Amino acid sequence: MKYLVAALLLLVSISGGAYYYFLYPPVALKHKTEHALNDFNTTVAGKDRTKIKEHLEQLLTDTSRIRLEIQFLSVLTQNNPAVVQNFDKKGFLAFLDNVLYPLQDYYFKAQILTFKLRKDKQQADVVFSSPSWAEDAAYFGMAHFTADITCNTDVIFNAGQVNVDDADCKVHLTALPKHQ
């Protein structure tokens, strides 16, 4: 009899754990968001500007607003004010295409730092970050850029899709001569 009780307790705990991991809305939607972010990371790793743009066209809503605050860090100049630019979806896609065009190589791999599902279970506040780098031959001769990117985003869950409605990103950018 005590083995039956132990087996039932084990079954209940496994069922509860499975429910929590796969079906509990905050956890299931966080996993869905992580999957969408990993898909984007994979697209960026392919370094195909057209595919990156197409992926972002699907990921961003038509009403997306993106705010970039870029802080240029340098050993030569200090206390540089941040450059702030606000974009709609179309403007951001054009900006990103112009940034990627001269780059020879780059790396971006975002990870979720925080995920907070809103009460309506249709939206979440998500913070992600990515250490990034890029190699460029067009500007400054040969330059190596590093960037620490952190974005606060409003994520919308709609018909099984994960979409970013708004993003407020802070970028700490450093440019150094590339060592050859």
C-alpha cells in the first residue's frame, strides 16, 4: 500500500511539473518567446541581409516603435552624450540594412533576461540583451566594433505568433582599429 501511495505521489508531481513546464501560460509563453528569439539569432548568424529584413518584417508589428539610445565609448573622448533615434518599423528596417551593408562580419546572439506576462496573457514585458561585435572595412579603414545591447520590449502574442510591438534599446558601442 505504501508503494501505491508513493507511486501516486510521484505521478502527481511529474504531472504537475509537466503542466508547469509545458502548459502553465507564463512558462509556455516564455518558451515561445525564447524560441522566436533563437530563430532570429539563427537568421542573423546566416548573415543574409535580405533574410534578416524578412524575419524582422514578420517579428515586428506594423505599429512597432523602436527607440535606440547609443552611447559611444572611447578612450580618447569621455562623457559623450548618447545619440537617441526613434524609428517606426519601415525606418528601422532601412536603418538596419544601411548598418549591415558595409560590415564584413558580425555577431549577435540575444538572450532573455526577464519575462513578465501581463494580466491579459496576450502581452509580456521582455528584456533581452546581446553582446555583439562587427568587423568593418568601409569606415575608419578597418574597424572592430563591440556593442552591449539591452532592449526593453513589449511582446504581443497573437494567433500563436510572437511579435514585438515596441522596443527601447540601449547600445554601448566601442570602435577600435582592427588588428591584422
